[in-house]
Amino acid sequence: MRKLLTMMTAAGALMVASTSLKAEEVEVLHWWTSGGEAAALNVLKEDLEKQGIGWQDMPVAGGGGTQAMTVLRARVTSGNAPTAVQMLGFDILDWAKEGALADLNAQAAQEGWDSVVPEALQKFAKHDGKWVSAPVNVHSTNWVWANKAILDELGIAVPSTWDEFVAALEKVKAAGKTPIAHGGQPWQDATVFDAVAMSTGGPEFYKKAFVDLDEETLSSDTMKETFDRMAVIRSHVDDNFSGRDWNLATAMVINGDAAFQMMGDWAKGEFINADKSPDQDFLCFRFPGTQDQVTFNADQFAMFSQGAEVGKEQAALATAILSPNFQSAFNVVKGSVPARTDVSDEAFDACGKKGIADLKKAAASGNLFGSMAHGHANPAAIKNAMYDVITAHFNGEYDSEAAVEELVTAVQINK
Amino acid sequence: MTTAPNPQATVETATALTIKDTQTGRTALKPARLVLYLLLALFCLYYLLPFYVMLVNSLKPLSEITAGGMMALPDDWTTAPWASAWSSAQVGVEATGLRPYFVNSIVMVVPAVALSTLIGALNGYVLTKWAFRGSTVLFGLLLFGCFIPFQMVLIPMARMLGLMGLAGSVSGLIFVHFVYGIGFSTLYFRNYYAAFPTELVKAAQIDGAGFFRIFWRILLPSSGPISVVCIIWQFTNIWNDFLFGASFSDFDSQPMTVALNNLVQSSTGVKEYNVHFAGAIMAALPTLLVYIVAGRYFVRGLMAGSVKG
Amino acid sequence: MSNSETANPRGSVVDRLRDALPKLVLSPTVAIVAVFVYGFIAFTLYLSFTNSRILPTFGWVGWKNYENLFRIRAWDTAVSNLIIFGLLYIVICCVLGLLLAILLDQRIRAEGFIRTIYLYPMALSFIVTGVAWKWFLDPGIGLEAVVQGWGWESFRFNWIKDRDMAIYTIVIAAVWQTSGFVMAMFLAGLRGIDGEMLKAAQIDGASTFALYRRIVIPQLRPAFMSAFVVLAHMAIKSYDLVIALTGGGPGTATELPATFMYSYTFSRNQMGIGAASAVIMLMTIAAIIVPYLWSELREKK
């Protein structure tokens, strides 16, 4: 046994270098497998094929990428790392810290990524001053999706403050409909919590609590107020929310059973797929009280290092990903917005245009924040520990006061 | 099931009821049978319900599903989801459907099942007919290995496959399935051969037959039933495995379950439930087929020894 | 069934080789199990004392992972859930399997057909049957809605949404999957029972119930052993099922050790804590399985 251990240590946990691929092929590990997004990714594949670079597709869906990350670890450990891997937020930084990612600075300098990619996003694409991944998109997560017919019928205007929002919820409830369509899965609970926290405490509070993990802020009254507001939201959710997939919640809004859903911009795809159009059948607006802020998560492709130099095909892939054409084509389909702020919004629908404008504004005014719920504020261990508390509180396991205490403990254990 | 080797116990238990009834003067055998059939039918319902949900939803357009009524029969019957799942659904960047992955799974499952069954048979043979000091303990250790959680072995296994040069290859995947299938296949064959008359083996030995000859000529020919059990078990487990298939395959050897999972699990895309269900039934067809075709031999196989300890 | 080989004179090399042959045949298996089961267990044990996060690293941290593990609420839930789930699952599967086997053993007309229906769930993977179950159990769209639609307005079946009851829905779905298999095992056992003995007992005037209790069921003991091993191993490995059905929710109400371990090792990048939970899990399994195997295997001699 001793021998096995030494062997494993000696061989090193990182045997990334020895990929057996030919130089002119990229093997891409990703989790975009549903109709639209996979088809959109095909654009990238064709683009590379035109340059004579083959695409070896390695899709592994599940758990919002966690399944793919598990596979990645197995592949890296076995010394068979893929060339490029779809990754999110802190995962990129973690792998960069292990020294596993290739340096893309040459491409970045050549194409001026520094000036077109928002700074908040660069935090997750650069490590030690080096670009290590190519961002594909920016999803913003503080959207509210609303059924326009219900709002019109009840005379509800788009709410812009928490109080207006609560009043709107009451109205819907009085009319016998479900005010909020919600799926009770930890990440969905956290997505709502994210928006509520931002709205309750503002950007300073958000940053201190979730990025800096400041204990005083975490245990503050504002945090308690945030949990109280979550309880208000809970009281406007139907009884069957637990475990529901987000898209079934979206279907409730589409079908007119519920008025609002708080969900990231991918929800738009469901509306479009059901032949609904923005501003006519459904509305998209920022969570009341967060009109100026954008909380985001961004999909990126990190390149696994194959030696001293970044591979030619990896460079080509990174360049192709950041080309304005692909950014536009892909994001129109995906529902997200381009990761660079200089892409024309011509091809986008009303919600997409709004998203692009909001992102540009937020990036310029320092109001662009990584979403805690989507792993762009703190590392996976802390994020999941926060999920536990948020979900437990949302399900009534304990009150707001206890939740605040639990939150602090959770951060302490996992820090 | 009228071909059991022993005189039918079925017959006995059934007559038992009859005799009893006449003895005590109770009549009404008929209502008892009725209740019996009713009970059996009720259980059929329990077992069929989830399949019903899958089947009806695979035959309706998506709009009917999202509009509610997931339990209802389709208003508008369609086989489009099936066609889509088979050949045109998006499971990766290319819209290939599940079709190409079938081959990948078969290429992996068949050798893995064959290998673990064969080695299991040999092990069972040694452990019963050539038992030595400590062989029972060895068997116990082997059996305990069945309980190791697969999530735990993932990383060290990846390392070992890398060291053996099997990373990301079909042979690597076959090897993994073989390694973790061996415990159960040994269990089945050991219990089966334990009931096999040792006198026959001894007689053959006296006649000068060697180790392999006895196995080949005497035990193997009568191992049909237990092989069916073992093959069904291994086939089901390996065919349905996701974790190993996803982690140890390469881009061109991903098995069926990984493709199915890709079809079903997309997190931020539109979910086409009807296609998902069609794909799920499709992916299960080979195992279902094995159960239906080999099912009758299955109970016979279990009966012929595996449950006799 | 001990072999006669040991009695043979061990003269020539050929003889010795022949003696060693069985062991030689067994040795690859032994080697494989030694490395890929026990080696990995040792490796995990070692990892559980290190500060491993995304990948195995070898910085020794002593008992810290274990201390943290027991401070995590979800772990308690997972362990007590496994006890509830494991017990109910094994007991219900055995009882139901036995009942179905006895029922099917009454010269049923369409036995082959019915048996296949009972058996088929075993063939399906939970990746998708999980979704079907989830919908079926969902009060908004599943059983509750349907029964209410039939006019029984007060009918309630919302266990899957209920923190205290959700674990039982996992049991229902798990029993659905394997009880047919257990049924097949018992059916096989029943068919193997000697008819003469039953006849004799009948003539002595034993009631049907007594017949089963005194004669039939005790003879099914080996079948129980096989069923127990299969069921226990499935209970402990239950992962797909929980993920597909409840994702561990509501809250963390249906977390099981297997999901906990996966989540800490892979989603939360706390490989050390994940390894610690695996070690505890294995020790628990050992504490239950080893004495059982011991008693079963020893008795044979």
C-alpha cells in the first residue's frame, strides 16, 4: 500500500501534460447538450473545421456542470486531460492554482481582450495576471419573468421596489393565482436569495457578505431582513414547489398559472420555445431594487496546458470563442449576452437587448457582481454551505435568526 | 414454469389449500382465487405505473406535457419524440440522437459481461471444489468488495488506469466493470457449484481428469441456468452504469447512459420531456429484452442453486 | 466439499504444480481485489487524514476532517436517513418479495407474464424512471391530482414535498425497483423445497399458515441471505435514485451517505471530508455485513 501511495504521489496528481491527441484536434469537455445550446456550439465546431482543426466532442451533462467537473478530475488524474473544458467561476481559479491551465496572454494581447471583457468577469478568466480561459457568455441571474396577461388583467405595473413587489404579489394572491412560480432546489432557492440580498442590502452589503465573507455583515440585521424577505417570498409560493425543475416553474408562468418567476436569463428559451414573445406575452425585468445591478455567471472555456506553449489548436479555439460573430450567434440562441461589451445587439430580442445594455452599464459603474448562487462569489465549499442554510430556512427548518447564525457557522467551517 | 427439476412444490402448496378447505368444510375456493388474482393484478399496477407515465408522455407533443396532465393519455398521438431520440436529438454538438451510442455500449458491455462471468465461474469452481485453507475467508473478503461505494474509487481508479496505460480507452472501461463485477459473479457461481454433487468431481479425478478438464466437461455444461442469472445481473448493472462510463470513456466511446444523461440532464436548456422518456425507454430496451427473453430461465437459474447457499 | 487433493502424495514438480493450479486460477482475482478494493480503501483512509480539496494531496491534518464531518448537520441527516431507508427497504422488499412469491406460487395462469412485469423495473436505470416517479409522486400533477380529479377532493399524498415524509417516497421507489428481483429469488427458493415434506406435514393436519411458517419459510434461509446481500449493497449505494427523485431535498431531508460523499468529494471540493465520510460509511457497512457473512459462511463447515 505504501508503495502505491508513493507511486501516486510520485506520478503527481497532475499529469496533464501527456495528452495523446494530435496537434490539430481539440477535445472539448462541456455540458451543453440541450437542443439550442448544443446547436449553437456547433457553430464553433464548424468555424474550427474551416481552419482544419478537428473537434472531438465530449459532452457530460448534469448538475449544472458538477458532473462534468467530476469527469474532469478523473480524466486529469488518469493523465488524459481534455484540451478544452467548459468551466465556471471558481473552478477555473482552482485549476489555475494547480498550474493546470495554459497561458492565453498572447491571444489576449493580440485581440485586446482586456479592453472588451468586463473587469468583474476578468477576475474569473485571469490568474496571476495571465489569461487562462476564454469567456463565452454572461448570464445574468437577477431577472424576474412575468406573465403579461396576468399583470394587465390585475392592473399591476412593473414593480421597482420591494414594497411594490409585495403589493403586486398580494394582488395576484387575492386573484387566486400563484404569485411566484418557484422550484425548490437549492440552487434555485439561492438564485432568489441572491436577488433579495442585493435588493435588501445593496451592492456594498452583497460584496462584503458573499465575496469578502465578512462575519459582521453575515450576522448583520440586514442579513436577517434578507431572510425575513425570503420568508415573505415563501408565503407567495405554491405548496408544491419543492423539488420542481426550474423549467416547470417557467411553464407555470407561460400557462398563466403563476405571475412571476425569479430566474436567470436562460428561462427566456422556454418562453420562446412556447411561441411567446417578449413584451407581448411575457415581461423581463430586474428584480425590484436591483435595477442598476447585474449579478452574473459566465461560462468559459479553459485550456489545459500541454507543455510550455499553448497549443496552436487551443489558441485557435480561444480566438474563435471571443470572435464577435460567434459571441453574437451563440448568445442569441442561449439567452445570455456576449462576454465582450462591444458586440452589436442587432440580432437580439427585446430582453436580450435590455440584457446587453444593463451589462454595459453595470460594468461601467462597478455594479457588476459575480452571483453567489452560481459560484461566482465564493468557492464551491462555501457556496454549497450557504445553499444548505438558505434552503433549510426557505423550507421552514429554522427562523431568520437561526438562519443568520447557521450562515456564519457554515462559512467558518468551510473557509 | 413447469420444468423445475424437483417435483413441483407449486403443486403441493396449491393442493394444500384445496385439501385444507375440504377438510374444514369451508367451501368457497373460487373467491379465494379471485382475491389472489386481484392482488396480483394490483401489484402489476404498482410495477407498471412509472412505465405508464414514461410511455404516455413519450407519445405526446411537448405542449401537452407542459400544459399539465402528465398522467393523461395523449390527445394527439405522435411518434416524433421516438424518432428524435433515436436519430436527431441533440446530445452533443452534433444532433445524432442516441443511435451511435448503442454500439459503444455493446462493444463495452459484451466483453465485460463475458469476462466477469467466466472468471466468476472459475472462482466459484475453485472455491467449492478445490477449497483450501482460508478460501472461505477469501470469499468473504471478495464479497465485502461488492459493498465498496463507486464514488469512492473514482479517483484512485483513474490514477491506476493512467498508470496501466488504459486511460480513456474501451479496454480500460471493460477492465473497471470486470473488476467490480467479479464479486457478484463469484457469489452466484460459488453458491451454485456448492450444490453440485462433489462425488462427480471426485469420480472424474480418480479417472485422471485434471482441473480444467473437470471444469470444462463436468461443471460448465450444467452451468446454463446460473450463467443466465449472472449474465442478466452483470448486463443490467454494466449497461446502466453512468459514473464509470462518463469518467473513463473517451469522446468516441461514451456509452449509452452518458448520452441519455446528456439528453435528459441539460441544466439551462429547454427540456423536451417527451424525447427524454422516449430515449429512456429506448436505452432500456436491451436490458428489457434480456429480462423478457431470459426471464423464464432466470427463476430457474436462481432456483437451480444460487439461493441454496 | 473440501478437496481430496491434499491427501495426494506431493512428489514431483508436476504434482506440486497441479496442487497449486486452483490457487493460481484464483490469484488474479485475489490480486485485483487486493489492489482495487482494499488498496483503494487504504488510500481513502489515508486521504481522510489529509487536506485534499479538488485533487488528492498529502498534507496531513490528523482528525480535522472527522471533526468537521460531525459538525455538519447534513451528515447526521444522511446517516439517520440511511438507517431508516436501509431498514425499511430491506424489510419491505423481503416481505413483499416473499408475499409475491407465495402468491405467484399458487399455479397462476399467466405466471410468466406477471413475473416479467414484477421483474422489469430492475432493468431500468433511475436516470429517467426517477423523473417518472417524481411526477407521479408530485401532488400537483401526479397521484394526488389524479385522485382528486376523480372526485375524492380530500385525498392527500404529498410526502415528497414533506420534510419528514420524503425519505419514505425514496423507499417506495426503491422497493419498486428491486422487490421483483427479490420475489424471483424467493420463488426460486420455494420451487426448490421438497414436496414430500410438505405432504407429510399436511397429513399431520398442519394449517396452511403453519405450513409456511414452520416448514417453507425456514427453508428459504439461503434465499434470504442472497437477498440480504443484494439489498444491503443496493441500499448503501443508493445514489441515482435520490438525485433523480428529490435531489436530496426538501432541504437536506433525503440526503444519504452516498449523496453526501459525492457532494463533498466532487461538488464541494472537500475531498478530505468526502473521504472521511466514505471511511465512516465503510466501517458501518463492515460492522453490519461482516458478522453476518461470518455467521453464514462459517455454518457451512
